[in-house]
Amino acid sequence: MKNVILGLAVSATLAVSAAASAEPSYYEGFDFAEKQKLNTAATADVAEKHDVYGAFAGVKSGKLSLEGRMEDEVVHDPAGHQGLFQGKASLDLMSVSGVTPFVAGAVGYKSKQTINFDYYVVEGGLKYNVANLVDLKLASRIRSPFGEKHEHEVGSDLYRTVENSVSASVKLPAKNAVVVKYARERGDSNYNTWLVGVTHSFK
């Protein structure tokens, strides 16, 4: 275990050093997700349907990426509205046989019908590029409000979840890309989500 931690620390140090000397590139995009909120983690019965419209922009320097994101989330039956603002940092580690581990962290602000609160995200996963055309990603993340005993953490307003996802990003001409993602989120709320989005990169 100590060797694993040491290896990750060395990889992170090298990645940050490389990022500091790399020429930055920029990107922006938007996506749409259909989220199905389930009654429980063990049932496929859909309790709510959510349409999520997201917009994001970021900068990448070497193996380090910084990104800002906002979402407008429309809840159907019962009708409602939610919003989100988030800042995220992601770091690619040392690749092995074409597989690149990554770690990420984020902080954000969530607005729901009943409560507003800030939260944090910790994420990790693996990336793999196919023929310099398709980027595949497996990821797992935990998201939770700051603190453990906030007054809003009662009933259906709990927000701590673990999400596992798989996604594919296909490069298109003129520095564009299209991404498709499936995510399975379980915890205080349970969701199955399909997402499609587009990204444009530029210097």
C-alpha cells in the first residue's frame, strides 16, 4: 500500500511539473442528460424524470485541467427546478500500456426546490485512447455536502451519493468532439443517467 501511495505521489508531482511548462489549450461545450430518479437503489421503478442542460468551459495545461460548469435541471412529475455551479480540477497520472489513471476534485453549489447548499466531489478513474480518435473513460466519484450534520440533511434532501460511469468521446473535424455517457448513481438518491454532449477545443 505504501508503494502504491508513493507511486501516485511521484506521478502527480511529475504531472504537475509537466503541466507548469506546457502550453495551455482551452475548450468549451454543452450537454444534455436525461436522469431517472428511482424509488430505491434496488428497484427500476422511476419516481421522477429530470432533464439537465449543462454548459462548461475549461483550460488544459499538460496533464492538468481546470473546468467551470453550470447546470439547469428541470424536474418532471412533480414539477420543479434545480441549479448547479461547480469548479473542478483534474490530473492525469503516469500512463501504463496506454491506460492513464486520473484523479479529480471539485467544489460546487446546488440549488434545489427545498434547500441550497455547497458540496465537494472526489473522483478517480481510467482513460484509454483508441487510434487517437476515441477517448474511453471509466470513472467513480463520491459527492457529498460539506459537513455531516447539516440541518438540511433530512429525508429526501440528502445529497451524498456514489456514481460509477462509462463514457466515450469521439473526435470530429475542426477540433470538435461528441461524447456519450452512462452513469449509475446510488446513495441518498438513486439515478440512472444518459448524457450526450459536444465540445470545441481551441488555443
